[in-house]
Amino acid sequence: MSNAERPLTGDFRADGRPLGIGEYEKTGGYLALRRALKEMSPAGVMDEVKDSRLRGRGGAGFPTGSKWSFVPSGADVFSSGPKFIVANADEMEPGTFKDRILMENNPHMLIEGMLLGAYATGADCAYIFVRGEYFGSARAIGKAVAEAYGKNYLGKNILGSGFNLEMHLHMSAGRYMCGEETGLLNSLEGKRAIPRTKPPYPQVSGFMGRPTVVNNVETLCNVPHIIRNGAEWFRGLSRGFSGDGGTKIYGASGRVKRPGAWELPIGTTAREILEEHAGGMRDGFRFRGLLPGGASTEFLLEEHLDVRMDFDSVQKVGSRMGTGTMIILDDRTCPVGMQLSLQKFFARESCGWCTPCREGLSWVVHMLGAIEEGQGEMEDIDLLLEQARLLAPGHTFCALAPGAAEPLGSGVKYFRQDFERHIREKHCPWKIKNS
Amino acid sequence: MLSGAELNEIEKELRAYSDRKMGCIGALKIVQRHRGWITDEALRDLAGYLEMTPDELDSVATFYPLVFRRQVGRHVILVCDSVSCYNVGYEELLWHLMKRLAIGLGQTTADGRFTLLPAACLGVCESAPAIMIDADVHGGLEPPEKVDQILNSYE
Ligand SMILES: Cc1cc2nc3c(=O)[nH]c(=O)nc-3n(C[C@H](O)[C@H](O)[C@H](O)COP(=O)(O)O)c2cc1C
Ligand code: SF4
């Protein structure tokens, strides 16, 4: 694929170092900002993004243009005083590493995307919320923000347009809940990352009670390209594979030949990602299943591999595209052990606010641990499925628990025989085989 | 008492926020960079400086795993135990580390050199299994013996 078909990653340097501001400008960087400030109204920028059919890359796939349009504008009380835009760079979804790649390689693209989002929604202050372990991303972003201030792409009266934007880097300190957008806002205010009631939505009452847009890093990185090349071009990038616009950074981890991430037309099939880009399974390992987009998505099997990886298609086969970074289960890894690893993560990261999540997940971990150790009972399997139902949407305050339920319910359903074998044989068949 | 260097850095950090409390996570991390961990005394001093009660600040400090409220070694090893690493040899790596260092998760070696902690996905799944020592990521640790030489470079 040519660089034009890979707008997000095509201009990366070969040595993996971040593009400096001069290099970014040479690839057309900040042209979209110049055009927007000179020729477009904020509503015009918003309409272009709506038209592009860009959907949020943070996992839920919410249309970005509509999200922005909920920010109040005009002469009401919300429109006087500060408004905010926040880049969600928490990226703690297990199996996900795409936002790090974008920030480490082309930090100015994120800054320009935030500038355009701020212009469209009338925000005058921006935060980039980076997870505490991403030192490389923080270094790249910190330097890029300073460079952007130096050239008046940030600050007061940007390029003489009268538009102002201050931008700050916030380094977090761990905890998956920081990625949930309202937990993120609490964390940014120096509090524990527990979620807030919705409504009111952040677009109306977010950071410090003011209108705030929270977008994923990959989502925002698409915006400069949409404004520079137009919505129609962006829709065309998906090559008609999907009703969604653009490309997607897909990834694969697990025992594949070439674990990694690739920018491809949105709607590329899971099979193509797995077999062509990841090179198929490593020699001596057979494919058993995958989580299509991070830990909090349902398992898919061999029979689902021809699914197009876009938000609607993956939903039709009973899972979610999520972050689009697939985690592969092979035949030499125990599905019960994998499930235990998944649920330990969710249990540990639960903020403890609601009962099904706080109590249910630790119970699930306990039961899975017993089954893995050969001390499970057949009734446990139905209890696990019952817990998956109790963790499902509608029973808890945020989407962490439903996220845990997705691999749990589907994992028990698809690998039930492996669970039963552990219980019948009173040990983990994989441990015996491997030791 | 907070040192002059700590106060300088904290003041710089607070500039990004309109209210002193909002900068408390960054401020905790600054103090931790200087002292290795957050003692009760440091917590009280910092709380006073940020116009918070010590309990209020501690409720934040204890929520975030990268803020250490107990003494840690000179180097902290975060071992990713999430699913991408699990599927490619996390257990072998953890066993090897525990044997090599003769400590379990949450413990510090007798010479105060290393503390071993579990960590959620480090976001480097393309090079799983991975660990992080201080600010450095080390991936591709299969077989686990690969970690031995890496450990030698941390005194
Ligand atoms: C527990 C939990 C963790 C999340 N973590 C992230 C994250 O690390 N990064 C992210 O962009 N979105 C994350 N999300 C989704 C956000 O809440 C939000 O939907 C997203 O940032 C919106 O951006 P988008 O519209 O651009 O996709 C998480 C959601 C939940 C429930
Ligand atoms: S679902 Fe879990 S993480 Fe979310 S608010 Fe409830 S307890 Fe907290």
C-alpha cells in the first residue's frame, strides 16, 4: 500500500524516532490547521468530520462528529468560560499498543488533531492524558508540544487567527479505570479514577464541570487527514469494505509468526490480518481462537475468521471490534489459564464501586483458580456463566464489568470441554504436557 | 520537609492545573522520584503544601499502583501479567525471575536492589513477554534466561 493509503503510519521514520516539527510540516503537517483557521468555520470542520464517517477508535465506535456536536455552543451559560478537549492516551486495554506507536512516531499528528477538535468545539484548553508507563510517548509528546508552541501552532492568537489553545501533558500513575472517560476526568482533577453518572455527558459537564470532549489518540490522529484531504477521500480509504471511513491500526499478539501492528483499510478481514500480516501461527502451534480487539471483547473461532473487522460486522458475529488489536489463543496455551489471566486483570482493576464487579470478579477469579488447579466442580461452570450474566450491561456503573463478561461468557461457551476436562481429570492437562 | 528541588518541580507541575489539588498525582510522583517512595511524613508535608488533608491525599496515593506507599528497592521490576504476555510465556518468566532474585511478587531483595511487582499490560504486546525496569521496557523475554543479562545492568 502507498503512503496515501496509510495516512496514519505512512510517514513514519524508518528508525522509529519521532518526526520533528519540520519533518511533520514537510509531509503536509499543520496544513489542515492552516486551512481550517483561514477558510473554514468551526461548524465546517465538524461537518467534514461527520461526513467522513470517522468512528471513535477507543473501542466503542461512537461517531466522532456527532460526539463533538453535543458540545454546547452559542450564547448560553455553558458557552462562556473554558471548554476542554482531552486525548485519551491511557491505553491500558490488554493486548492494545496502537496509540503508543502513533505517539512515539508522529506526536505532532495528535497535536494537530486536537487543535482541529478544539477549533470545532470551541475548546481553549487541551490535556493529553498519558498512562504512567509510556515514558517514550511522554518524551515525544512533551518535545512536540514545546515545538508547536515555538511556532505558534499552540498558545494565544494561533497563526494570527484569534484562536487560542493551551495544551498540557498529564502523566498518569496506573489503573485501567483511568481510560474510562469519566474516570479519566476524575483522575485529571487529582482524584481517584472512579466513574461519574451519565448524564450529564462530558460534552456538557466534564473536566471541572465544563464542556469537555474526550477522544482516543487514534481517533484524533485521523482528523488532520480528513480536513486536509476531505471526507470523501477518507471514506474511500475503507475501499468499500465497510460503511465506516478510513483505515484502522490493527494488531496481533500471541504465538503468531510476526506479532505487530498494521494500518489497513477498515473492514479488512480477521483472516487477512492473521494470515498475511501476522504471518499465521508459529510453527508447531495451532490456532484455537482470538479476542478481536483487546481483553474486553468476546472470543471468536476459526469459523469467524472471514469477518470484516469493522464495528458493525464484528458485532454481527457476536463480538466487538474494540481496539482492533487481536489476541491469539493457540493450542498449547490453556484456555482456562488464559481466562484466569484475563479475569485477574479485571478483578484487580475494578474500582470497587459496584457489587457485581467488586464481589463478582473476585469470585470468578477464585473459581477459575480452583478449576485450573484441578479443584473445580462441574457446577462451577454454570456459576461462571451466571456471573457473566450478572456482570453484563445494566448491572454496573461503568463498562469495565461488562467488558470482563465478554471474554468470560464466550470463553466458557467455546472452550467448555476444556473446562470440563480440568474438572474431570483434576489437573490442568496443559501443565502436565508442558512440564 | 519538602526539598527546594522538589518544591520547584511541583510548582512547575501545578501550572497545568487551575487548582493545587488537581496536580496531586504529578506531585506525588515528583516526591517519589526524589525519595524512592512516599513515606507518611512526605505524604503529610505534601498534603499541607497542596492544601489537602493527609487522608484525602492518601486516598489518591493508594489508588494508583505507580505511587509506592511502601519502601521499594533501588529498581522496580514491573512484570506484565496480562493476557498477551500470559499466552507467550509469562509464567515461565515470572518463575525464573522469582528464582533468580529469590523473592516473590511484592517483595524486595535483601540487598535492596530490586522490587518485583505485577503489572497490567505494558502496551508492548508485539514483543511479549515483557517487563519494565524503572523507565525501561524489555521485551521478547522468551526463553526467560534472556532476562539474566538485563538484570546485571541494574546496580
Ligand atoms: C474500563 C475502561 C477503560 C477504557 N480505556 C480506554 C483507553 O485506555 N483509551 C481509550 O481511548 N478509551 C478507553 N475507554 C473508552 C473511553 O471510555 C471512551 O469511550 C473513549 O476514550 C472515547 O474516545 P473515542 O470516541 O475517540 O473512541 C475505556 C473504557 C472503559 C470502560
Ligand atoms: S463496573 Fe467495576 S470498575 Fe466500573 S464502576 Fe463498577 S466497580 Fe467500578
